[in-house]
Amino acid sequence: MGRQQRLPGRRTVALAEVPAFPLEHIDTLFWKGFALAGRDRETRPWLKYHLRDILITLLCLYGGCRESEPMHLWVDDVFVDPDNPESAIVLIHEPEMGTVNYTDPLTGTKRKTTRRDFLQRHCGGRRPLTEETGRRHAGWKGALLTHRDRKAFRVFWIDRAAGRLFLTLWQMYIRHVRPLTLQIPWAFLTKESQPLGAEGFSDAFNAAVRRIGLRPAKWAGTTTHGLRHRYGQWLNELGISDKEGQVAMHHLNVKSQDVYRQIGLEQVVMAVGAANNITTLPPFFEDIRQ
């Protein structure tokens, strides 16, 4: 007997609209959403804006970071770019096994160890934020490491101007805003001088979104995750290849970026509409139109 062939079943797949942060609200988000109340006449940026939250948003929007990843940044993880002294190089380390170089306070010897070990030995027994609970917790999904010796990845600025702005505001933040604390190496802290967790940043971001008259909603791209989706859309617009996009978004799997680089309905309409000079209809079509 011949082998019975099954007809393929019905398969319907819906086009997923890309929940990227809306372009038209980016400028307002930064300079109105993150503005401090009652400081309209203030000229010093560190007294006029929530610099901490702007810096984190820059990393997520123009650097493609997940919302939890900037929480693991330490003060010594930001460098001046030697090829562009006005811009910042940011390295985000694996929060537990990422390495740290330090000088032994007893012997003066330069040493290297893991961040978990350094926190335990030199920071009063603290733990990586991945091991914390509640509002101090910040997750880590794994990442393609561009600096394997340090177990870290570099943030790739989608816009060079963002790297310059980050360095300028970072220097202000470290000098004027970040609390002076011993044994706390994390860059982004709360008002109580404790490490900022992902939930705390999400709350601050949502408050900024509401200040500019929007509602935090995943479908609208107005949550923290919408920032990373916007980065993926910019990769599409720049014609960045899948392999380059994988490194830029530090994905372990090249296919993981697909959800961020999914084209939206409006882009399909524009692309197909651009081909309207193709004419295949018979001549009588014009007669009907008349």
C-alpha cells in the first residue's frame, strides 16, 4: 500500500507589532519626564534632572541593554574611549563571575578575582544583585561576552551622540549626585545609598512616562523593555546584519534578536507602497477607472 499523505493543517500566524518606545516621545522623556519637580529655572543638570535614571535609560535605549543589566554596573566599569575622548566605553560584567582588579590594602599587590569573591571579602559580605531578593534584585539572562578575559560585554552605542552625552552626565553624576559610600561598588544607588534593583528603576521609568502624559504599557512600547525594542528597530533601519546585531544586542543565539527586529505593519505598508510603479493589470483597468 502506498503511504498515506497528510494534508498540512491550517496555520495562521499573526504579525506581531513591535512594542518599541515611540520615537516622537524620546526627547520629552529625557528632558521632561526625568526633570526634578520645581527646578525649571535651575541651570545645573545634576540639580535639574534625575541623572541616575537618564543614564540607565541611555544604556537601554541607545545601548540596547536589558533593564536589569545596568544595575550590575560598578563605578570603575566606565572608561573614556581612547579613540574618541568625548565618548564613554561601558563594560557590563557578569554579576557573579565577572572579574575585578584591585590592590591588596595590606601588601599593595595588584590582584584579580571574581565579583562575588570581592563583594564577600572587601564589601562587608555583600552579594551580587542576582542573589538578592526584593527591590535589590537584578536578574541576568546570560550574554554574549565581548571581553572574555573580564567576563563582560561592551555597550555599543547606536548613536555616537549618546556615548558623548553619557560620558558628560556620568561625570556629573559621579561628582555631584552619587552618594559617597564605602564598600558599595555599584554605580546606581537609591537615596538610602543601597544598590538599585530592576524594580526600582522600572518604577522610576514608569513615573517619568506618566509625567509626559503617557501610560506605561507593553503594547505601546512605553515600558523599560520598549527601549531595547527601539534599539532593535534602529538596527533594522541601519541595515545591520544578523551577526552584527547579535553582538550589538549581546545575544548568545543569533535568532534571539528576531523578536526585537520584527517589522511592524506600518513598515510593510510603506515597503509595499514603494513598489507602486509596477503595473501588471490589463489596460481595461484604466477604462473602468474612467
